[in-house]
Amino acid sequence: MKKFRFPEDGDVAADIRERYGFDGDLLDIYAGNEGVKVHKWHHYLPLYDRYFSQYRGTPVKFLEIGVNNGGSLQMWRRYLGEDAVLCGIDINPDCAQYDGQSGMVRIGSQDDPEFLAEVVKEMGGVDVVLDDGSHRMPHIETSLRVLFPLLTDGGTYMIEDLHTSYYPRFGGGYDAPTNFFNTVRHMVDDMHNWYHSKKKLAVPELAKEFSGLHIHDSIVVIDKAAVQRPTHSRVQN
């Protein structure tokens, strides 16, 4: 699925520095990865740092959907620190071999609400979700609707590789109603329901709990916070 563009000289770190102006610990961890394989689009690195740096050195409960070769969990362990509670889930039973190496690994489907709820219970809650799983539209939707309400207040929900929203083989398509960005558009409308006549919420499971949406190339980030009715004032001292 991913058509990864390698720099001509093979210098991953130089490519990220030069094209995205990003440097720092996460770049060193990624570009210097050893052992199990990690595979990421280069423009994701600065976005990870932007949204996840606040959790470094804390006992953050971090759930990653999609384990693959185990390299991503290893990267997060090195980046977030030893206090982080890391868990990866994957439907592939071969991924069980990575359990205990950098964090917990549990085998099951991101499309299974009971499994997801049990994982979060075992983790003792969840502060961050990173969906790098099947990238299929119905699976993304199920995981979001189950896990986002379980996210702690102030938490972060990131979905990546959303270029699949435009691929029919993943259940998407440019004009397809199932394209995940249609859900995002509805969420924007729900966020602004104070100001328009369509009072019926399109995504009621999320509408009262998300305070912000951030859209980047192939990535959506959703902020968790209780929604407050907007108010304003005029102040003159």
C-alpha cells in the first residue's frame, strides 16, 4: 500500500531535515533504528513530535493499532520513556512474538468493540490512540467510535495513512460516502452546531467530547475535551 520514497543517497535523516526542517530526538531514534523494522512516511515525524512530545517522560497510556514488525512500538518506547504504558494490537497472530519487548501486544481486531474495551481496561485507561491499523474505512470508524469515548480528558487520537480514504480497495473513494473525510466534515458541522439549523448531530458518539480537529496530509488528530457552550463578552476598563 505505501509507496515509500527513499532519498537518492539513502540518508533518511538528511531528507527529513532538509525537506521538513525537523530535527531532534525522534528523528535520531527513527533514522538510527536497529533490530526490528520501522516504516514511516517522512512527513509524519514532525507531526508525531508536535502532538506527542507533551507525553514524554510521563506514565502516558499509549495504544497503537497495528504492530506489523514491532519497530513502531520500539520507537515509541525510546521516544516516550520507560514510564509509558505501551500497548500494540494487531489481528495477525504472528505479532504476539513482540509482546513484552517494548510493550504489551494483544491479538485481535480493531473492528471488535469488546476486544478494544478489554485492552483499554487492561491498560488501566488510555491517553493516546494512534490508528495505524488496517486503514479500511469501516475499521477506522469502529475504532474511533469505541475508543474515543474511552480516551482520558485532554487525550489525543491520531489516525494516519488516511490517503486510503481515496482508495476503493480500502472502502473509500473520492466520491464515496464512506470516505473517512466525510466523517471529518460531519464532525466539523457538529462542532459548530450552535450556529446552524441542523441540530441533529451527525456523529453523536463524539460530538460532546472533541474540542479540536487537525488535518494534515494523510493524518487527522482529534483533541479530547468536554465541549462547552460558547460565550463572549465585551470588556472595557
